[in-house]
Amino acid sequence: MNLTLFDLDGTLIPVDSDHAFGAFMVDVGWVDGAVWGARNDEFFAQYNAGTLDLPAYVDFATSAWRSRPLAEAHAMRERFMNEVMKPALRPEAVALVEQHRAAGDLIALVTATNEFVTAPIAAAFGIEHLIAVQLERDPDGHYTGAIQGVPSFREGKIARVQDWLQGLEAQWQGFERVTFYSDSTNDLPLLERVSHPVATNPSPALAQIAAERGWPQFQLFA
């Protein structure tokens, strides 16, 4: 069996789901458009520059919805899926996932976006295994704005994949081929760890690194 790992934002979808969810919070009036929206854009720029303070961003991003009743937050997330994310699910991305599924690969979505935003996106792709940033909850089940455990970000993606494989009683060397699709230099640690890195819709920086190292480059979206 082969193992295939997919990054999400910019890789399987042509948008950043975390940033898009923040913009949606502005659109529906749950946060102040001028102040909160500008801060959301600042964090997105930091991510693209490789300087993101992830705990600070998670605290900020979840502040838009975590104080509301969970049923209300879930209903708004469903609206987000229907209005924003489902139109962003490109058939060529769905076909790529299905190609690996048909080949019998073990598949996981490995993303630095939090589980609240990405769980329904993984489900829309039919991907059972989601490795996302886990959100801490208090004893009453309310989200606190903190990260639980190791975040699936940069080097943390390797640790989280290893923990997931151990839970399946599997290990890296047990797979004939381990493929990882990603668009971002933030994912260099995991790209360097797998046997078959694929720079997918790569940023200019990743495209340069891929060219230097002889990694395949794949433009999934036109």
C-alpha cells in the first residue's frame, strides 16, 4: 500500500479556507469588517511570508465564533460550506483524490487550518483521515481559543502524521511510496520527509526549491 498526503489550502482548493472563513465572518456581520477584516489579512500575509504566529492566529480566528452557541456556529459553518467552499471544490482536485483512492492508497488531509473549519471540507472530498490543528475545549465543551497538542504546522505536520500512523499500527517505512502534495514552503519539513514530494500549484519560492531539487511540479488548477 502507498500513503498519500494532501495539504489543503492552495493545494486541493484554490483558496485559503481559514482566511476565507474569516472573510465570511465579516460578510455575515459576526465581526467588525474594517478592524477584524484587516487583521485577518495581516495574519494571512504573515502565513505567506512564513512568519505566522500560529497560536495568536488561532486565538484571533476562533474569536469570531467561539463565544456563540455551538449549534449557531455549526449552522454558520454549513452556510460557509454551501456558499463559499463547495463552489471552490474543483473537479480536477476531486479526481486527483479519487485517483489515489482507486489505487488503494491510504489517504490523509494534513492541514494547518483548524479542525472546525476543515472537517466538513475533508468530508466533501470523501477523505476519512483529517490531520488538522486541534482546538482546546474547557470542561464544559466550549472552545477556548488555544491549540490542543502539537499543531499540524511546519515540523508539527511530521509529528502529527507519525502519531496518526502509530494509531493505525503503521509506520513510514511500511509504505512502498509516500507522496505529499503541497503548494507552500511552510510544508518543506514534510515535503523533505516523504519519498515523493509534489510541489502542487507551488508558490514562487516553492517552485524554485522544487526546480533546484528536481521535485515534480504539478499545476492542478489552470
